Amino acid sequence: MKEELKKVMSDEFHSLEKLLDSLLIQQQLLIKKDVFGLDKMVTEIEKINKEVATSEMSRLKLVENKTMKELLKEQNDQSLNKLYLDMRGLLERIKFQKDSNELLIKQGLIFTTKVLNAINPNGAAKTYNCYGKTK
């Protein structure tokens, strides 16, 4: 079981590395305001998320109802422990990058909203009535 768990965790770690790389690329696309590149990145990130979820499910089947800390104490394997710690660090970096990307998206939306408000201050859509006058 120990070797199988190492392989599953290693696969999950590599998927998480790919996710971090994709998030870094997404950040560059956000900075460049490359809408079409961002659209492609969404599908790429979704694909990688499925890989991570598959690895996670495989790992959960192996460990059953035990927490990873309990399992690591039972196994007493340094390489498994190191892999777990590396994975936790990588997850922290992914969370930070995700938060950074979300902040960039929110800033872009705020800017766009302000520009739209400057163009159309009252916010109502300009429509014509039956007499050809705008409302």
C-alpha cells in the first residue's frame, strides 16, 4: 500500500504543479488583457482540475477514513512525509496565485464598470418608445 500511495501522491503532486503553471500563465494573460488566451486557459485549468480530482479520489480510496497525519505516523516513511509536506507547500502557493488572479479580475471588472458608468451615467439602457423618442 505504501508504494501505491507514493505513486498516487506523486501523480497528484505533478498535476498540482501543472495547475500552478497554468495559473501563472493565466496571470500573465490577465495582465496583457488577452481575452482569447484567457478563454483557452479556462478549459486548460478545468482539465487539470479533473486530473487533480481523479488523483485525490484515488488517494482517498487508499487511505480510507484515516487522515493523512495519522497515516504518515503509521507508515513512518520519510519520503512519503516529504512528499506530503511538499504537496502542502504547493497547495499554499496555488491558493496564493488563485487569490492574486481573482484580485486582477476584480480590478478589471471595477475599471470596466467605471468606464461604462462614465459613458452612460444613469445606467439605464437607452431604448426607443413607439414615438421614436428615447426613454
